[in-house]
Amino acid sequence: MKKTKSSAHRVALIISTAMIGLATTPASAQNAGDPAASAESADAIVVTARKRAETLLEVPIAVNAFNSALIQDKMAQSVSDLAAFTPGFQMQQSFGRGGDRPVIRGASNILFSDGKVGIFLDGAPYFGDFSSLDLANIERVEVIKGPQSAVFGRGTLSGAVNVVLKRPTKDFEGRVSGTLGNFDRRELSASLSGPIMDGIGFQAGLKLFDIDGQWKNDAVRGERLGDQSSRQYTAGLFFDPTEDIKASVRWLHQTDDDGHFAIGLQPASANNCFLSTRPYYCGVVKPMTRFGANTDRLLRPGLYRNADRFIGDISWDIAGSGYEASFQAGYSDLQEVTGLDQTYDARGVYFLPQSLCGRSFYALPNQDCRKSSFETTTGTRRKTQTYEGRLTSPSADRFRWRLGMFHSVDKQSGMSEYLELNEVGPELLDDTRRVRNLAFFGGLDFDVTRTVTVGAELRHQIDKVRSETPTYRIGDVFSADYLATVVLPNPNTIVGVAGTRKATFKATLPRVTVNWKPERNLSFYAQFSQGNSPGGFNKTSAPEPIFKEEKLTNYEIGMKTSKFGFDYLNLSAFWQDYKNQVLTNTYVANNVVDSYSVNIGRTRIRGIELEGQLPLVGDILKVQFNYTFLDAEIRKGVEAEKALELLGRSCKTGSAVNLDLPGCRDAASIAGNRPPLVSKHSGTVGLRFQHPVDDNWTVFSGADVIYRSSYFDQVLNLAESGASTQMNVQFGLYDSHGLRVTVYGKNVLGDETPLGILRYLDFAAARTPTGDYARGFGITPARKPEYGLTVSKSF
């Protein structure tokens, strides 16, 4: 029955006031002041998920796209914030804004983002952590799920995120936005673009962001943990000298200066299972309420990141023929310094007995007994160069093709100015790693009929990995005055054992697709694709100095439509075979704690993704939703720690685990377990309401309810996070001239489910019955409720 206008308004007002739930929408042409306007039909939404312009119905892969209006509407500051609104995309942030751990479709990522999910700026690789990459002045974010190695290349085993930067139009355009919130949140962003003269345009932007820490630091009086600060500047020149040629050069500068993140150690005394062998914690971990980090004893506490990135590109529509030649080059220079108290609590823990440090056989050359080896500051310099050229045929042809070549050089090296002397002597300088990638790729599409298109893509790539272990002379790094205060000073000591390791990894990566579009607003697709993450080297001190290449094979079917009353409705189902999955483990060598990468075996992943938007009362009230089901199971693999839990010392020879002892390898099997950090169920649901007040002003409100089921900390499937339910709300008004005022709240229900769980060690506790260090768990707290006011003006 058709509702009257007044009753419809009354229902909309009641539901919007209740502020319950919301999910995501795909990108649309909504204007910046109208976040709740009707979504464009899917066949009009243009994305570049295959590095060429296509509509969502045309592209036979699962893509979520967020334009600037939707990013604003989701109150998203970073790519990490968009994960909650993207089916199949989960983020782990156990270490503040450092050490991103994105997970797409269950391909777990314990410590590093490189190799699993690739981040790109206009198709150019973005190296390093991306959690602080600002989204205030971008055009669109595309989250592309499933292996993307055939198109984007290295580092896209399970998916890719492509951030599309804004380009100027023929008119001057700009936007200014400011936010004030609790925890002394202060945020200002501005952008301006337009023509300089015929054929030349510009774009410039800035973002300033500061927020105080949410947690008291019990180890340092008056200090808080978790404060964040960012400065980002962008600039670009765009050239259109003729109708057939387009070129641009862009610069992005980013500086992050964060305090030590909040993380608390759940001590060994809380362990409740396998107490007679290798004690562990079984069940849902408890949220931490107190935190301590000895930041006053760190050389440079927290995270400092300084990066400059340049992207240049040129394209030529050859003599207006439709055949296009293009070239893109990228360069980045990244410096990152991390100061970390690795005890994860307020205790000052030392490896060596303090009463004996520096005496008898505890006396070591260049030893500083005042400095704990857990209190570390590490500096890394990373420089990268990327080059890509491609040639494509006219997009209107029935048979379309593309060819190209890609080359990159990525070099990471340790910064000697952050080396220290501590209780066990001099620190080692991190290995210098260089990766050269050379790839040749191509693809074709053929319209078999007016409604059916088949496509094939292939990429052959060669990765040459080189790892050099450097050495240094003590007197070249530390001053004579300082050395006079330490034990057995020797400025001529050479630290480290020089060595070079090399490896070459080759891969041929295909993708085959079929797309059937029987109607304008309905399409079905099927896909076969493979992705890889090349292997590499751990430190020479690690139990396993090398890890093998990962390979992911994906089979997928899907449907996209705007029929049946939906603005859009997308459904996909996939099955994946994951070989040589790489996770990380902790080890102790030379009285230093470190992590290393290890292949755990083989994993099968099955899943379903569903999302949609349904108008309830025209454009006044809409319900949006997304849901992901992930059935990820390790089919083959071993974990030595499980053997110790079940059989204890009978699986050790001396102090080393020996799985060749009777029954130990079978006991170590983790077949049937779920990969870590993977929730079986996740999704969002909610509402958006808007209604004009008069001819100029419109009022809006909305809410997001975000659910994530429990995930395990590691492959043992013992300690887990518990389910999380968070609610974000907003309400405000905007006018027809680009002014928008929003009052918002994030996590307003105060959900305390941990953001991350790190399987770690409690060094202050007694050794276990197996003779190992006791297990503890680093727990990262959920962010507390946040409230604020945002005012923006577009012109």
C-alpha cells in the first residue's frame, strides 16, 4: 500500500533518530554536499580496476569504489577506515599507524603488507605503510579483490587498492574542511584546482591532523599513548598540449609524527591451558585497561615517517586513431623511524641480571648496562623507482588488446644514526634489501556476441632479490665521550659479519574472464586467476633464513545488478587454493627478540560476498548492507609449538625442537585450523536519511553498525579476540552552495574488543616446563568513543 507523504516522513524521522546501522555503497556521481543521494546505476560507474576506464558492470571482477563524497559520508580518514565498508576486506592495526596488516579474502597478513595487498596511486605502486595516507583530496578509492598480479604485478596476491588522484577541470574548484573533536582532535584540509592557461592546469592540497593519545602511560608520568600527527601536501601540473596528448607530474609529501601506540601485555600468569608443557592462553583475551611504555628510555619514541613521492605520466592517442601509447614513472623516498618498548608493559625488563651486568663473564665489549635490549629505535630508508609503458588498441573495437612492460627497483637499508649500545653490546645494522622486478604483460578482450565478452591476461615477471648484511666500526658511529662510559670500550670493534645472499623468483600469472550482460542493468561474470608473492630472505640469525614464494589460485563467479528495486545488488562466490602461505613467528637470538617469515603450508579458502542498497522511502530513506562469509581452513602445515603443547620435552633435543622425534610431527599438524586474523562472518548494516528543509537546506542523518566475528591470534587457534560490534553515527545539514555541517560519533557504544592480538613472550616470567620463555600476548585496545564537528565548504 502506498504511504502518504506525512506518514513516510514520520517513519523516516523515527528511524533516522534511532541511528541504527549502515553499510557501504559503490562509487557514484553524488556531489560533495549530498552524501545520501541516489546511487548511479552500476553501468554508469567508471573504475580503472584493470588500468583502463570501464563501468562496474563491464569489469568482470569484484570491485568496491568510493568517491570523495562517499569517503566523506563514511567519515573515513584512511584506507583502513574503508575496510569496514568493503566485503572481504579486514584490517589489523596492532602497532598504531605502522606495520599495516591488510587481509583480503582470508589471505592472512601477520606483520607486513608487502606481498599480500598492493597499494597504488593512479596505478603506480605505493611502497610502505598506508594507514596514514590521507583521503581528503583524492578522486576515488578502488578496492579490487582477488589476485591482481596479472594486471598490477608484484605484491597483489589477494587484492589491490588503487587510489585515484584528482585532476583539474576547466573551471576553478576547491574545498576547505575543518574538524574539532574530543581528545583534542584538530584537522584542516584544503584543495584547489583549475586552469593556468590553455592546455595547462594545476592541483594543490594540504592536510593537517593532530589528535592526543587516548590512554594514560603508567610508565611515564603525565604522558599519554596513541597520539598522532600528520602533515600532507600535494601539488600537480597537468598538460594537454593537443587533443591527443595528455601528461602530468605530481608530488606528494607526507610527514607523520606519532607517539608510542597503546599495547598491553597479558602476562604468562593469565595462561590457562597446557600448563604442564608449554602454557598458552585459550579463549577470548581480556581487554586491557592499563598500559605502560618506557618511552623516556627510547632514543626516539613512537613513529616518525617522512616521505616524498613523485608520479609522472604521459599518454598519446596516436594520431587520433584510438591506439594509445602511455608511459608512467614513479619515485619515492621514505624515511621511517620507530621507537618501541618491546616489553609491552611498564616493567623495565633486562635479559642479563642487572647485578652482574658488566662483571665477570657478563662483561661484553662496548656494553651499556643502563640500556635494556627491549628498548629499541630502528631507522629505515627506502627508495623506489617504477617504470611502466603500455600500448592499447581502440576501446570501441570488438577485439581489444594491450601490451606492456614494467620495471622497478626497491631498496631498503638501515640507518646507522639510530644504532645503540645496550646490555648485550652493540646492535646489528639491518640488512640492506634490494628487489629488482621486470615484467612483461598483455591482455585481450573479445565480444563474442553483443552480450558476452571473454578476456585473457598474462604477466610474466622476474624478481631478483639481493640481501646484504652490512658491518660497521664502533668508533664510526659512537663518540669517544660516550664510549668512555660503557663496559670494555673498543672503538675498533667491527659489528656484524658481512655477507650477500641472492635469489631469483620467476612467475607466469594468468587471468581468464567471461562476462555476460543480458540486460543493461544486469551482468554475470566468471573468473580464473592466479596471484603470487615472491619469496625472500629473513635475517641470517632466524631459524629459517629464507621463505618460499606464495601462490594463490582463485575461482570466482558473480552477479551485479540494479534490478528488483535495488540501487545496486552485488553477489560473488569464490574458492581459493593458497600454497606456501607466509606468516611470522618470534625467535630469540643473541639475547635479542625478533620476528621472521615462515611458510606454514597450504590453505583452502571459500567465501561469499553480498552487498546492496535498497530505497525504503524514495531518496529519503535507504537501507544499505554488506556481508562476508569466509571459510578458511589450513589443509596442510605444521607448527612446532603445538607439538610442545601436546608432548612437551619429548619433542626436544637439547634446547631445540625436533619434529623428527616419535609422534612429534603428527602432533605439530595444524591441518583443520583457521588462519589467524580471519573472521568467519563480518558485515555492516544501516540507514541513511535525508530531507530538504527548504529550497536551500537539506538535513541528513545516518548510522553504521559494523560487526566482525571473533578471530584467532595465530595458527594454534587458541587465543581469540571475541566478536566486535561498533556503531558510528552522524547528523547534520548541507546547502545547495557546497556548505556542509556534520556532527559525528564513532564507536558510540564503547565496544572494547581488541584491535589486535600479538602472540609474544613474557620475559619476566619463569621459564616453562619445556624450558622456553613463557608466552604472553600483546593486546591492542579498541579506540574509545570519539565525537566531533566537521564543517566543509566546496566551491
